[in-house]
Amino acid sequence: MRNFEQRLNNWLKQQIADEKNPRRREMLEKGLGHGTIEFLKTIWYPAVGNFNHLFPEWEVRDFGNRYRYLDLAYRPSGSKGCIEIHGYRSHARDIEAWRFKDLCMKQAYLCLDEWMFLPIEDEALRFARGRMRTFTVAELAEHLNRSNRQSRRILEKLVQSHEVVVVDSKMRYRTFVAVANDL
């Protein structure tokens, strides 16, 4: 884990040193959010092993002519990949209706500019890892204050990414458990 922390700190220092845009530099100097760091530590770095072509707090101008900041932009060979960390606090619990609409427009406008999005539902994963037993879709839905349908979609993505496994698929109401995290 020490290697990860050193590489993360070196990467951030280099991003700050190379940045000419004062707004982005200021955001980088404030540091990355908890969800972004957890994503980098538990998913990105173990899978990729480096931070090449990855840019935190990347500034883009969308089709609505607004400046937007992407949590992480992945730009190998000019491609446009966006990783958005959707934390429960900032994207579900405390969000105002106008902010929700703005986030939807942000993604829509950036998709028109050929950005590919990978949203990360970190609160669902935190919930799963914090359970000492299996849990149901309804329990996750109650925790996230979402519908069962929305929670089932989130769980399907987590199952596909091998973060969560289905424990009992014979019953109509399946139960789930988080995959052990060795990091």
C-alpha cells in the first residue's frame, strides 16, 4: 500500500506542477475527495498499475458553453473517458432538484461531445462492505433512499464488476454480499 500512496502523491504533485489553468490548479491543491481516492486505491491502481493518461478535476467546456470539471478524465491517444464518483452525499441524499438536473445536463452535453462515462456508485459498495451478513435489494434501496428498481440496477453493475456476488439466486428475492477486499 505504501507504493500506492507514494505513486498517488507523486502523480498529484506532477499534475499540479504541469497545470497552467489557475482554477484547476487550485482544485488539485485542495486534494482529491475521499471517494476518488478510494476508487483509485481499490479499483484503478490494482487493475491498471499506474496513473498514465489519467487527469483529476479535468476542465472541459460542454455543448451548453459551460465549464465542467470531471472527477477523472482518461485521455490515452486523445480519447475521451470520464469517471464520475457518485457519492451518496453529493449525488443522492443532499442534492437539490436544480443540481440534479444540472448533473443530467452535464452528462448529456458531454456525451454529445463524444465523452464516454463510467459512473461509480461508491455508497452502494460502502454499504455492501460494511455489512456483516448478506443483504437484499430492499435493504440497499432503503439505505440509499432509492427505489428497488434503481438499487437493483446498481447491484447488477457491482455484480458485473465482481465487487458484489449473488448469494442465493434460487429465491425470487436474491441476497448479495460484498467480495472480500484484500487491499
